[in-house]
Amino acid sequence: MPEAGLVVTADDFGLSEGVNEAVERAHRDGILTSASLMVAGPAAADAVARARRLPSLRVGLHLVAIEGPAVLPPSDIPGLVDAAGQFPSDQLRLGLRYFFLPAIRRQLAAEIRAQFAAFAATGLLLDHANAHKHMHLHPTVGALMIRIGREFGLRAVRIPAEPPEVIERLGTPVGFGARALYRWTALLRRQARAAGMEANDHCFGLAWSGHMTPDRIRRLLAALPEGQNEIYLHPATHRDALLRRLMPDYEHEAEFAALLEA
């Protein structure tokens, strides 16, 4: 299993049964220590049932505020989702609306509260929270996630701070955008610290998102910096139609293999 200063997380737990099966098998037979649950995901009930069989699996909330299903009905949050209850994918437009429109912020707060309540209803211990597509890096989303999460016992937040120098030592160039994102994570870290939340020092999975292959994981494990590290992946035992549509270029099966072979 990973060393004490390392958390290995699977995101999108509850999105599909292929993801859920990968989480269960990678925790039983590999290096996976935790999973982040999409409470309104199509296979959320299956994920919860598997988590209840795995008392050592640490499960947190994978908050959805972009490109995914909401918990509340569309009539309650008409400014957030479409008629099918799905958040849109336009990150820039969403970010502007979350920041500038009070009515939208109220709906967002209601949905975030509903997602934490849905997690609480599972009976699982809330280990951590993060957000789909790292949307909690948005100052409004991050602040609401932390404030509302505290009411539900939230104690730890993922900071998606991937050190550029480590990734470059491993042979992948890091551009201006990734470097700017790394600096921007300082805001979320300040929000978490102000709320007394625990947070990782470093996080890996951004530069190689969807492509955390066995070779890359082995090289990364040998190059981790000092401090509390988190590695997150998107494993699945097989790619169904939903995974192919949402993440057409992701190597889900290779990421599953990485968790078993590292």
C-alpha cells in the first residue's frame, strides 16, 4: 500500500459500474486508498453498496458543478441545469455566472447543500471533498463547498496543486496555463486553511489526466516530493458508451492497470 504521506484517489466513483468495479478491485488488490463519489451519478447506488463492503476505502464527495448531473430537480435550479438536470460544459460562462449573479449563487448553494446531504444519506463517513473538473478552484464554488461542507463534517479538501518542476523532470513540458493554474491554487489553499481544513501539499493527475499509465505511475512514485501527496486517476475496468462520450481520449483501463501494477 502507499506510504503514509500518499493518498491515491479514484474520481468519478458512481459514474458507471465499470468505474465502480475498478475502484473496488484496485482497493482490494492494488494501491487505491480513496474514492470521490458523484452522488447523482448513474451508478451511485452501486458505488455506495461497494463502499459499504470496503470499510477501509476512504470515500469523499466529488462535487458536480459542471458537466454532470445535479441532485435537485431542474425546477429548483433552472439557472444551473438543462431540462434533463445536467450542468453545462462551458467553464468560462459558468464561472462568470457563479461569480456575478446572486440568484445563480443562491441556486448553486442549494445544489451544493443537496449534494452533501445526499452523501450524508448514504451513511458513509465523509473523508474529503473535491470537485469535478476542479471546479472548486473557482472562488465562489470553493468557498461554498468549504462553508457548507463544514456543516456536514467536512475536514479535508483536495488542492489540485501539481508542481511543474516534478512533471518536467519526468519529461513532460509544462506550459504557461498549467503554471498559472498552479499559482492560482494558493487561493483555495488559503480558503481551506482559514476554515481549519486539512489539505494535501501536492497533487498529481492534471498533466496526464486520463493517461496515468502504469509506467507513468511507477516513475511518479519514485519522484514524489516531500509532504502530503495525492495522486488521482480515472480508472474503469471497461469503457462503456457513457465513458466514451464524456472522455473519448481517456485510457480508463490503463489507469486501472496502473493501480494494480504499481
